[in-house]
Amino acid sequence: MPGVVVDSSVLIDHLRGVARATEFLETERRRGPVQVPALAAWELWKGATNARRRAGVHDLLSSVDVDPFAPAMAQLAGELHVRLRATGRTPPSYDLLIASHALLRGLPLATRDRDYSVVPGLRVVTVD
């Protein structure tokens, strides 16, 4: 059963009514599980500054699998940080934490964020 991990950039676009993001999510829901890292869910909630936005975030997160953060993800993200810092290419820590979800689940990461391109072994699906 295929699946995908979705970064907050795609989810935010969906909430803003960007057709490409909405189409992508609808297609992926038909294919298999859509996983949202808990950290990406947090990013959505911190932007839910009024009742309408909170309702939108609630509805969206109710339609996907919110993946809890696990110690193995923290370890992998830390190892990635050390490895990438040695090459001079260190994405933001949040991105490494989200990438660790996809890597440990063996799933591609759907995003609009180019920072993920330097993460070794990560399969990135760019949603433009």
C-alpha cells in the first residue's frame, strides 16, 4: 500500500485554496495513507489564529494520519544534522525532524521546500 508524508508547505497551500496542493492531497488520499508529522501539524496549529482557520486545520488533520514524534526520529534527525553540517549544507532543524519521519517510514516526502534536496536517501515529491 503506497503512502506519502506531507510537509506543512503543501498543507498550508491547501488551506489557502491553492488548487495544485488540494488536487495532490485528494489524489494521494485515494492511493493510500497520507501521513502528517506531528511537527507539521504543530506548524498548522500555530497559524490558526481565528475560528475559521482553526476549523480548517481541524478538518484537514482529521482527514489524514498525524504521525507522532518518536525517539528514533530525534536520533535520525540529529545524525542527519551532524552529517550535513560537515558538508556545509544544513537545512533548518524542523526540516530534518520532518525528513526523519519520511525516512523511517520508508515513504516519500511531499513538499514545496527545496531545503530537503540535500537530505541523503530522502525521496522528495515536489508539489508546485
